[in-house]
Amino acid sequence: MPMSNEDLEIENYSMAPDRAQARRTALIAHRVITKFKEMGLPDELDEDLAVLGTDLADIWIAEKRLSEQMEQLSGSSKDWGVNGDQLVDLRVSIDHLAWHVKSVRRSITKITRFAYKKADEVGLGI
């Protein structure tokens, strides 16, 4: 079935890059990285810090997008095609979120261990 002009406009819009969102994501990642570097995180944890900042920022943005998608899904549309498309979009968002959740685990654990080690040193006056 051919797409209407309205359908094409919607599809093109959803496929367009969201530069504002990309900037927000980069800013959040940068803030995380800057915070820990200013606190003295050693250079040998830079790779883990980059993963942490990027994944946490992407998880935060993905959660916001997932909320928007849930609002759309729970809307009033009774069109099976529209609902099917919304479920596909939800699946893509959930898969993206799951990838970042899995990716961040090793790095967050390493940096958490370092944080508690430093906290113990400060507590002991080392």
C-alpha cells in the first residue's frame, strides 16, 4: 500500500537526526567524565570512564524516549497498524536500552570499587 504524503512526512521526521538530543547526550556524558576526572580518577580508568559517561547518558535519553513511546502507545489509537508500529518502536528502544545496560556494568563496577577505595582512604586519613 503506498504511503500518503502525511505518512512520508512523519517517517522522514522520525528518521531525521535530532541534533538537540545528541547535544544533550554529549553534554551529560561530558559532565560525568569531568566530574570524575576533577575528583582525581586515574588515567588507567579513562576507558571505563568514557564507557560510563556515554552509556549513562544514552540510558538517560533512552528512558525519556521510552516514556514518550509509552504515552503514544497508551493513546487513543485503535488502528492495528499504528499500534504495531508503536510496538516495533518500543522494541527498538528496549533493545537499545538493554545494550547500554549490559555495556555499562563492567565500567560502573570498576569505578565504584575505586570510589569506595578512595572513600576508605579518606576515612582513614591516608
